[in-house]
Amino acid sequence: MYEAVMANWEGYEDLLRQVLDLPQHYGNNDGYADAVIKWCMDIYTAAVCRGSSVRGRCRPGLFKTSSNVFAGERAWATPDGRKAGESLSD
């Protein structure tokens, strides 16, 4: 998986197809995938809220929907089958 992602899925089309055919993907109104991301965000939030800086207490942040396009343009390929430069899931 790591090698495929680092290669932007080039030469790993069979693995890419397997990943894209998986039934659960965040951003598709899938209850299971949404529950997993909620679990991840709960852990992230708890960890960030424990921190502080010279500006005060740290707070987690999520970004508006259009940020996924901008962020995706600068992101590497990801293990869910997204190629480098493609929009992240909104």
C-alpha cells in the first residue's frame, strides 16, 4: 500500500481498483465510514484540547467544504485511492 501511494498509484492499478471497490468510503453518506471518522475526530479533539501554547489553550479545527479542493491540490496520493492533486473528500 505504501509503495502504491508513494508512486501516486502508477503501476498499481489493480490495487487501486480493489481500494476503490471497497464498500466503505468517508464522504459517501456511509454510516460505518462516518462512525469511524467520528471516532478519529473524537481522539484528535481530546488530544488537541490537552495542549496549550503561549496564546492559550489549543483547539481543534475543521475546515469548510471548499478547503478540500485547495488542500487536495497540494496533497500526496492517499491509501483510499485518491491520486496526488485530486480534491480531498468534503
